[in-house]
Amino acid sequence: MSLEAMYQQVIMDHAREGHGRGLVEIDLPHRGESHQVNTTCGDEVTLRVGVEGDTLARIAWEGQGCSISQASISVLAELLEGESLDTADETFEAFRALMQAKGEHLDEEREDLLGDATAFVGVGKYPARIKCALLGWMALQDALIQARGASSAAVEGGQA
Amino acid sequence: MLADLHGDFPLLARTVRNGRSLVYLDSGATAQKPLAVLEAEDRFYREHNGAVARGAHILAEEATEAFEDARADVAELIGASTDEVVWTSGATAAINLVANGMLQASLGAGGAEAERFRLGPGDRIVVTELEHHANLIPWQQLAARTGAELAWVPVDDAGTLRYEAIESVITENTRVVAFSHASNVTGAVTDVESFVHRAREVGALTVLDGCQSVPHLPVNVAELGVDLMAFSGHKMLGPTGIGALWGRKDLLDALPPSQFGGSAIKVVTMETTTWLDAPQRFEPGTQPVAQAVGMGAAARYLMDLGMENVARHEARIAQILREGASEMPGVRLLGTVGDPGAIDVLGLAAVVVDGVHAHDVGQVLDDRGITVRVGHHCAQPLHRRLGVTGSTRASAHVYTTEDDAHAFIEALAGVREFFGVAV
């Protein structure tokens, strides 16, 4: 596994472009926000989501960190905004599997789901960097739990 | 320069990442071990293992002797008496031993003798802004629990201690001053006398963090004039799991212990216990004996090389690392270049590469077989003060060659290009 295989061009591009960067207010009733820190290096991200029905309608974030962590957040923002919550969950699980795959590719179905995120396959070879790649995804998961909590609370509120 | 010592360090012969030879430049985090240390530990287990200071059989005798000989070797390395060296699990534990002892005293332990360790509202604890977390958090916690106030000697924009602030920060109500002998980030060697002089004026105890100095510089506690000093085994070529606290005997005999158990005691009844004198009062339970023996062997190894020679060798490495980094476009060296002739800086360089995160820098170096530390090096406040979250640190030891240092500089020069950051 060469260094170039880990830092694929798509990762370098995403690190530079930062899709979804900018912590804008999300004006949706079902929203969540999560702040995650990588304690080994101090890298951090704040990520907001907005949910409409069963769609992950908005993702906005601000963070600072290494190219792997920043590119990973950019990829997930581009990949999942506008997708269904089920797709978001499945993609998260696929990405986590990719990180645990020690540099091996996943099956075609999951790689299709991952799109640009398959470029992170090389990170799985470097255990110290897996946390970097997962930082934004952990924030996403946490923020979605809140947004869904707000959903169910709103539904319950509606029923009462 | 020291002779090439690679033959003494088996690990340095291994290859890494696609068969590249290893350039080990993470000694500030942990040092590699010479055969003398590996063999001393191994020999202890193979030939002498027994319970220390318990029982009268031959192995108990030999184990006790090995344990105490090691203490004598470590004491000799720092110019101390043997009974002033307390074994701990590491430097962190040594500093906690002092801070927790002061907490015990503040809670009323230790009688009249422990008066000088008692803290409360109105008292002050002083540290510096460049401390490793291990020499900051125990004092934060002690301040929080006793109501004492924590203050610190600041650094300037380059990360250099502002010595002119010592007089105003170490106030009349200051009871303890804890500071590093050398920074693990800037590499700057502290002018200990400036702190000791002021601390004595106000009657404050001085606690020196010797983690980065004892492995690399001639250290003589009597000449330094401090009251207590913590240092670790694994950074001075010894095993992990062992370190030491040195302290003036009268202080150690009066400091209340904060860990309790067998062997540290004179008389135990169902109601009460009396403690042995130092160092045994601080060593309850079964000690890391083989590790202590290994640390003793490391002390001998360093003394055989001669600490003056070690310091001069690492000063040459410092010059290559620090001048090389400071002259490189797009690279910021944390701290000042230093004067290798004066040995005012350790053989390390922590750098920030413009536009490239430390983790990414470290990854590129790792791909070339160069192992460095990335991140905040357990000194978040200092990094924050310098306006960065992390840095990439190359740090040397006795086995580091000029070629190793040049390899770092060469690889560093290619980092920005790799990440497409304009030079």
C-alpha cells in the first residue's frame, strides 16, 4: 500500500473543496447538531442535520483537521444530502465496514452505496488514521439520533 | 559526536513500510532500549527473581540487592543519595505522588512535620504555560481540592518562558513551583536557577519535571537546587512501567504517603499504621522490580557514554533539525533555533507545515520509514498559545545519527509538494 493509494486524488480534492462547509442555521423542525473531537490530535467538527419526513434534507458543518478527516466529512455531505435516512444508515454502516477492512475492498453493492467514499479504502491499512476518517460520520450519526428524537417527539406531540 | 550505537539497539535494525530502514525520531515520546537494558531485565527474571524486602532466602536476597543496586545507579546518574530515590510507575505517578501527598497533608495527614505541604485558600501553586499535561493537571486538581490558586509563568509568542515574569507570578503566598527542566515541544532548556532563586525567596517548594532532561543532559540535583524531581525510565532507554521521584530526604520523610499497603510500614495495628521513612514509605505493594533493574541498567549505560558526551551529540542533532526546519519555506519551527554550543536546546524539532495538518505530515514521513510524533504532544495549552492545534516533532537520542536528522529535513521538504500546497 503506497502513500498515493491512501491519499487518492478524490480525497485531496474533497479536502480542498469541503462540500457542505459553513455552519449555517438549518431551519427545519427536525434537526440535530453534534460536536466531535478526535482526542489524539484535537481535530474537531461540528455538524448539523435537518430531516424532512424520511429524508436527510440538509447537512452543514465546520471543522478543522487533517486532510483525511476533512475530506471524509466533505464526501459524506455530498453523498448523503437529499438521501433517505435508510440510505444514510446503510452508507454509514458500509463506511464503517470499509474502515475495518484493513485496506481490502467491499462487495460491489456496498461500494456503489459509498461512491466517492470508497477512496478511503487505503485508510483501513493505517489504524491510527481510522478515527480521522470516522470523525464526521460519528458526528452525523449523533446528530441524526437527535433529529430523529425530535421527529418522534413531534409525532407524539401531534398525537396527544 | 558519539560513535554509531545502532549495534546496541536491536529494534533499530528492523525495517518498516515496504522494507524501508527505520529512522526512529520519536525518542521524546519513548526511547528504544539497548541490549544492556534488555539483558538486565531478562537476567533478573532468569536468575534472580524473588520477592524484594520480604523473606530471607537466597532469591529474596539477590532480588533485593538487584533492586537496591538499580536505585543506587539511578541516584548516581542524577547526583543524589540512594535513599532519596523513590521508585514510581513513571514520571506521571511521581508528580501525582507529590501532589497527592500535599493533598493528604491538606486533609490533615502527617502531623506537624507535614505543615509545609498543607495548602488552602490564600495559597498559590505556580506552574508554567509550557508544561506537559502530566505536570499541569495534578496541580490543577490539587488547587481545585484545596482552594489554593493556580498561576503560571507565561511564554512569549515564540514559546519561550518569560523569565521576567517569574518575580510577579511567584508571589509571597506561593507554596509550590512546578516546572519543566526542558520543554518537550520547543526543546528549550529551562534556566532552573531563575525559578529556584525566587522560590527560595518566598519559601516555596520546587518540583522539577526532568522527563526530557535526565535522558539527554547532565543533571545534578544538588547543583540545580530544586527540592523534588520526577523522571521516567522509558524515555532514558529503560523499560516502561518504571520511573522515579527524587526528593530531599527531609522532605520525603515528612511528605504523607497517598498509596497504602504492605512493605511501606513500621507497625500496623487494627486501628493505626506508622510509616517507614523514605523511600520505602512510598513503595507499598510489590514493586516493578525487573523494570527497576532495567532502569538501573539504562542509567549505567548512559553514565558509561558520559552525559556530557550525550548532550554534545544531541546538540549537533539539534542543530541539523532546528536550522534545517527554520530555514525551510512554509515551515514554522516552534521555539527558537537555539545555540547548540550553549546546549540550551534539546535534540528535537516540533514544526508546523503551512497548509498541511500534522497527521498528514507524519503520514508522509512514515511512508519513508521516518517515525515522528504528531499532535499536541500532551501540551495543549502551549500549542494553543502558539496559535496551532498540533505539530510534527522529530526527537533524538544517543543512537540518532546525523543521517537520521538529514533524512527528516529532506522528507519534510517534500511534504508541501505532495499535498499540492504552493511553495
